[in-house]
Amino acid sequence: MTSTSTSTSSGIARQVVVLTGSYTPDTGGEGVGLTALRRTPEGGLRVVDAVAASGASYLAAHPTLPVVYTTHESTPGAVSAFALREDAAPTPLGAAVTSGGANPCHVSVHPGGDFLLTANYGTDTLPGTVAVHRLDGDGRLSDLTDVVEHKGSGPVAGRQEGTHAHQVLTDPAGRYILATDLGADTVFTYQLDFETGKLKPVATSQLRPGSGPRHLAFTPSGDLVLSADELSSTVTCHRYDAETGTLHELSRVPATAVADIPNQPGGIVTSDCGRYVWVTNRGADTVSAFRIAGTALEPLGEVPSGGNWPRGLASAPGHLLVANQHSGTVAVLGVRGDGTLVEAGVVVSVASVVCALTV
């Protein structure tokens, strides 16, 4: 699988504030792949460029280099790197490579900048996997150093007959790699060998049966981690044991107050101050705000997401960016000092958009 640039303007990298990823016609969507947006003089956003990238369902930035990585969500799956340059649109940095599984849905870069971590959701018959790629000095994808297959299942028929890795990230201390598995109701913990690029299993955290953990978000202190539980439509606060890499449930609340509508939480982010957490709700079509009060979550209300089926969520100073998949809109919500949200004042059309990344 390869990705080619369809640049329509220049000087983009200095002016881009947001990159988005979309499903493309070959992956069930109508988008181009990557879309670059920048601020307008009035304080809004406008589309300035588009770059072909099949099934670009998640984006991650390198911690020190002007490079971003995207999944290509298909079977078999692939991942690729794009360079951000001052005189051009994001351009492919080498060819796309195998993701180490089927339907990759999340990528992150280890804080050291030497490895890309990928969560492969799998299929009804193929298991979820976590893969590791070594990165070259310029951020280019190199060797596939490891693929770990998850094992397990859950009680929700049609969703949990097998494993479905949904996110892989490094804990705040940089010690452990955590992988959520929606199908197994489990967070798998690994240590990464920096010489070999291999993952060593360390622990498993079994979460509530049928919860379907999708994404985690740490507070800045690293002692708490919040989970968006897709199948139970809840948000759970866990104590994180940094010594063992395990999660221990402390409290949980419904993800939305909207009743009688099937709902699936999607993206989740915490505030820089560590006092607030926000979650998108696919079904209710809202973004919910919560205060983290000790070990409890206190609902602060929710606002419309600025579209339909809000999936991705990204933070920007004083704002949240919401990727509304079914309506094909990116909405910019305001964030007040008390963590409550202001309805979208800016909504931009981006077909089949599913994720957003500030750059």
C-alpha cells in the first residue's frame, strides 16, 4: 500500500495548525486521507491542502522531528510516515509498510523517538495485535521488530468473540507500554527492549466485563488514568500503579446523560492541569465534560459535537477539536477555565473525518 501527495498549495507546514485523517473510498469512506487546515484571519479554520492516504484513521506526531505517522486501516493493514516541510504539504517519507496485523486503528511514538507502536484491531477471525517498528534518525519507518498477539474474549455478542487491540501508548514515566483491548476487556502491559525492539509481557489489568475499553488518557501526574469504555458507554477512573504497570478501578460514570439512544464513547483527553476530562459520544452526538475530584468523576455537562458520530478528539489551547465522522465535519469547541464546554463556533467540512492532530 502506498500513499501519494496531491498537494494544492505551498508553504503549508508553517501555517497548518491541524491535520486530520479520513476514511477513503477503498476503506468505506469518502475522504482523501490527510487534510491540512490553518487559521483564518477571523480565528476560524479552513482547508488548505489534501494528501492521499488510504484509510487514515489515526495520526501521531514524532516527539522531536517534523514527522507524522498514520494508520492505513485495511486488511492487511499498513502504516506510513509523512514529513512536514516548510515549503510543501506533508509528503510521504518512504513507502507504507505492513502494520503487523489487520485494521490498524491507533499509532503512537515512544517518547525516545526510536519506535512506532501500532494497535491492530483485527477482524472477526483475525486477532488483535500490537506491533513495533524501529524508526531511523530522520523518522523514517524501518524494521518491524515485534508483533504480539492478544488472547481473550468478553461477554458482548458480536463485539467480543475475540481480541481487538484499540490503542497502544507509553505511560508517563516511559517505563511501560499499555495496550487496550476492546474484545478482551483488558489492558495489556509490556516493557520495550530498546536494543531488540521486542515487547516483554509484564502484566494484565482485567477491566469490567463487557466494558470494551477503547482509549486511555493519563492525568499529567501519572497516578490516574481514565478509560473511554465503548461497549458499556461509561468513563472509568483508574489508579495507575507505576511500579507494576497495572490499573485499579476507582469510580465510573455514564459517558452521556442523553437517555434512550445507544451510545459509544470514542475519543478521550485530559486537561493539562489534570482536573478535567472530555469524551466524545457517538450516538448522543455530544462531547461530555467531567471534573476529576480526588478519585471521583463529576459530570459538568455536555454540548453538541458540531456534527454526527464524533469519533476523534484533540486538544488545542482553550479549545477541543472534534472529528465528526458521519457528517464529515471538524468542530472547534471552546473550553472554559472550569472545564465546561462552549458549543462549536467553527465547523469545517472534511469528508469522512475520524481523527485530528494539532501540529
